[in-house]
Amino acid sequence: MQFLLILKIIVLILNILMAIYGIYFLVVSLFPFKINKNKMQSEKFNKFAIIVAARNEENVIGNLIESLQAQNYPSDKYDIVVIPNNCNDNTEEISKSKGAIIINCDIPVKSKGEVISFAFKHIFENNDIYDAFCIIDADNLVHPGFLIEMNKELCKGTMVAQGYRDSKNPSDSWISSCHSIYYWSMNCFFNGVRKNNILSAEVNGTGFMVHCDIVKMHGWDTFSMTEDIEFSIHCALNDYKIAWVPRAIVYDEQPLGFKESWKQRKRWSTGTLQCLSAYSVPLIKSIFKRKSVRSLDMFIFLISPSIQVLGLINFLLYGIINLFVYKNNMDILLEKIFLPLVFSYLAFFCGCTLCIILEKKNFFKSFAGIATFPIFILSWIPITIICIFKKSNVWEEIKHTRAIKITHIVPWLDEG
């Protein structure tokens, strides 16, 4: 049948595309193309401004500030700057009582990127002098060694650096466990393998550092719902390598329920698609005109949601083909459809387990996430499809309620 032949050709093309996509990441992971590491150019304590965009974060902002005040870094060499925005709670009062500098955001903002941009403009207009900025989410906790590790990078001449995004509540629910595994996988298999090669790590939303000169030269001009991805694109287009600093750790609060997770991932998918639409042409031009492998790497990252959707289409077409071919033999039909699902699940299970081992996390506490991670990833496909056809620029608030102190995660601080 001609129809069946057309379906087989489409499936073959999709298989080739997904194979190329997978092989690319495999090559990047296995062959790091090592380059010389930057050597220390100077040894000094640089001055940091720690920027915290806060929207109704009264439950967690106090613990964040306490963790920042516990840094193993001279207290006169960094300021904690909180920017309350769209708040109707006591975020500002609590931040001020804890000793943070407050910048009131008095303009309408629809995204975190706009809040960060407002903060930078305010700082420069008031002639506040800093060497670098660190962006931290209000629901985070920060390891005491974070600033000292970022300072080492600055002293090496690094302009942008991403720290290790860990989880402060990985075993609260299967959803929080899945989100934790997702970030551990990004740390291990994406950012980690780019540490010593010509490619860049990716800015991950929180726990990153940017040199003051970059902001002065290029500004902070992001429009999408994922300002971190967009800033990573700007770095690729301007040929800045984003360093990976695994010892600079932030502990992020993960969603507890599926509804909150859906809302958060919908924002991520929306922002990624916004960036794909806006930056595909500049990235492709950079790839061919400047032979930029960082732009290539960023472009391949941006098409990840599209690859997910193509994977689903490929599986559905594969099922239709087998339905035509084996419609009179249900045993073979079920085998053809069921076995790929089983192998896919086992591949996810083994991949998550490997990540847990490499990242030295607790396997048993993470088991709920390992067992359900394929469901978590599969549920991302309808999110992406919805975002393709129903675009939304609404920055929906996600409640953060997990009030954990840094001493619960780093208990030796209590001893000091």
C-alpha cells in the first residue's frame, strides 16, 4: 500500500533525526575535547551583589538570607539585594529585618527577567560598585562556600559561571524527587561534561554569576519566560563560555504536586519555544558565519521540546504501521508495541540510577522519582504541544512553603 510506504518513510526520517540528536549528546559526553583550564590571574576578594527577585516569598526568604549571611566570605565584600515585586505579603518587611538591601520594583513586571533588568538599572544609576552579580531564587538555600568558589572563577578571568543546582526537598513527594533527578541529570550529563571543553554550561535560572562588565556592555535585555535560557543564548552569540562550578551549591525548592509541576514546566516550555522562535536565525547565522560550536550547541538544546513531540509522533506512526501489518495477529502486534515501551522504561530507570550513583545521592530516598521519571518526562510532551498552539506570557506564581534552614542541610554550621 502506498499509504503504508509513506508512513514507513516518515518513520525512517524521524528515526534518523532523533538518532543524530542522540549521537550528538553522546559524543559531547564521551569526548570532552579538553582545553587548558584558566589559571588564577589575581587573588583578591571581589565584591558581589546577590540579586534576589522575590514575589510573595515570606515563608522562605528569611531562611535564604540567613544562609547567605553564613557565607565563608568577608561580609563587607557582598550585599544581599532583595527586589520585592507583585507582593501582597510580608516579603519586604522580613527581608529588611534580616539585613537585606531592598530595591522596590515600582514598575509593572511580567517575568523574573524584567525584575533583574530593573535591579541592574537601579544599581548602575545609583553608582553602586560591584565586580559581579549572583542571581539567587528566593526559595533557595545557599551553601556557605558558594561565594568563595565564584570568587575563584572571577580571579581566573571567568565572566559567567553556573553553580550546582541541588534540591532542598528531594524526597518530599514523587514530583519533588523527579524534579531533583532532572536537575541532577542536567548537572551530571549536560553542564558537567561541558566543564573542560570548548562548549558552555547553561545558565540554570539560579545560582549563577555574571561579571559586572558584561551587564554594562550588553545590558540585561530578556523578554521570554525563561530568562536563563535567553541569557545563555546571548552568551553563545557573544562567544562567552559559561563556566561550570560544581562546588558552588544552591539548594532549590521543588514542587510537591503535579499541578505546581505542570505550571512550572509549562512556563519553561513556553520560554524555550519563545527563544527558539526569536533566536533560531541569529544562532544559525553564528554557526555558519563564525563557525561557532557554542551557538550550535545552544540551537540543539532549543529544539529539545520539538524532538520530544517528534518522538511521540514517531511512536504513534510506528503503532499505526504495525496495526496495518499485524492486525490479524494480536500477539505480534502487542509485542511490537509493548516491548519498545518496556525497553524505554528500563533505559530511563538505568539512566536515573546512573545519575544517582554519579552524583552520590541516596538511591532509596530517590527511588520514587527513579520509578516514575518516565511518567514525568512523558507528561512533558502534552505541555509542549499545548504551548505550541496556545501561547501564554502570563507569569504564574508558584507558592514556596518548604521552610528549611541551611543548618538542616549543612549541619556543621550549628557547631560553629
